[in-house]
Amino acid sequence: MSNDSFRALVVEEDGNGRSVVLREVRVAELPPGEVLVRVAYSTLNYKDGLAVTGKGKILRTNPMAPGIDFAGTVVESASPAYHPGDKVVLTGWGVGERHWGGFSQMNRVKAEWLIPLPPGLSLQQAMAIGTAGFTAMLCVQALERHGLALTEREVVVTGAAGGVGSVAVALLARAGYQVVASTGRPAEADYLRGLGATAVIDRTFFTNPGRPLESERWAAAIDTVGGPTLAGIFRSVAYHGVVAACGNAGGAEFTAPVFPFILRGVRLIGVESVLVPPDERRAAWARIARDLPGELIDRMTEVIPLAAVPAYSETITNAQVRGRIVVDVNA
């Protein structure tokens, strides 16, 4: 990489079809923004996998570097909020969708999209958390904001072996909750118990036929799957329990009886992470840095080079990735 050019994974569509290639890009080609960042790490999220493989209509600009988050060092800044040498983190704001993304050694973005690297985290650890971990923390905060307190009842996390699920299990366990991990991959049971799960159940627990109301079991739930799994959760949520929903890997629609809502007062809370205001972002990241020890972050993380992203994108969209995939864009 020279001072004027850098390497990026670029998706391009034209009359000849669709291509995903590593190529040299000039700094002058980057979109406008107040802060130029030398990217150290990005991550591979489910949405990134859809963007790279073309299995979902994620990218809104052509050509485009995917990657919905990144962490790196400020090179130039026209904003008083940041100076050369500052370590920064970005998640959301349409980066990797409408705006040049994190699968790139350089990026130029709006200052308001950045937050300072939280104390106690390295750039790599920040991306081991990334959008998925940030979303998991927003889910935990949503549950607590809507009444979840320490209780003898269990909290269930679906899609628990994935990125959001892994961090959610770890965060809830560290906060003192009894966490049940739901997964379609029984081989990951030891991994999930290592993150703090007290029990592991098969995902068919929620998709098998059942009565509209079953015995009360869950104080709360974090659902990363959607579809029939989300619908099945409500049957066993306890009186005044709350479910935070943040994913749709199992389907974008669900049909559920109204009884859990009108007889038990169960609440469904939607959680999004793209347009979260800066103050809420900083608060969530500060709690992540406080509550997740580096050893636990490292346990759920695999680091790959930028060139491996296309192959891993196929894997993540087939629900075969465990934990968090960090992309070293300079490897």
C-alpha cells in the first residue's frame, strides 16, 4: 500500500455479471467525509456474507467495498473531535451498504459515525465485538430496560453459536443470569458452556408443534433467528417476560398466537444497531469493555485475512460459523 493507494475487497456489477476481487484503490476515490482512517480490522457479519455472496440485496452502491464495521487509526481529520493517531471504532450508519465499507485498508467517513476506541480494548478486540457484539449488548440493555432483573428463571438465547448469540450468552452470564443457549449445532455445546451457558438445547425446541401456551420457563429471551423460532419462544415466556428480537436468519416473518401477549403480558422489543445515537453507542461500548474480559473475547474469535472473506461468506450464510470472525485487512 502506497500513500496514495490501498487494497480493498470490491464487489462490482456490470453487463458482464458480478465480481468480487481484491484490487488497488486510490485514496482520492474514497467518498467524502471529515475523517480519513487507516483500517486495521473489520469483521464478517451475516449481513456482510449476504453482501459478498450476493444472496441478499445489501449493497446500494456500485462498485462497493462491503464490511459494516471497522476499527483503525485516524490519518487525517477535519473535525475537532478527532486527531491523527486517535484509535476509533465504527459500526452501522450504512457503511458497507450505502457507504464504502470496512473490507478496505483505508476509509473516509463522517466524524459523527465514529467513537473513540473504548479503554481496555485493542483494535482487534473491538472488532471481535463489532456490530454483532454491539447488537448483543443493545439487546441485554433492552431486556433490562423493560424489567428484566436477576431471577431464578432462565434467559434463552437463540442462534447462540453465532456472532450475536455468542456475545449475548457471555454478557448475560457475566451479569449473573441463568442462560440457556439454543443452537442447531450440538457439537458447539462445550463452546457455549465455556461462554457461560448453564444449559444447551436444540433449536427444534421452538419449532416443533406445541400448544399456544406452555408452562412458564423463560424470564426473557434474545432471538437472533426470527421466523418460526421467534414465534415458538413466546409459548413459554413467563408472566410479564420480554423478548428482544434482532435477526432474521431463520425467516423474516413469523406467526404467533396472541395468548402470550394478552394473558401473560409478554412484550416483544425490536433491536436495531445501525442508527443508534452516539451517546447510547458510547454507553453500550463502555459496558462491553467493562463486562467482557479479553480472554473471553479471544475465546469466541477467529482472525482471517482479507482474501479469505469470500470463502467465509459462503460459510456464514450457511450458518456454519462459530462466534466472531475478525478480518485483518492488512494480512
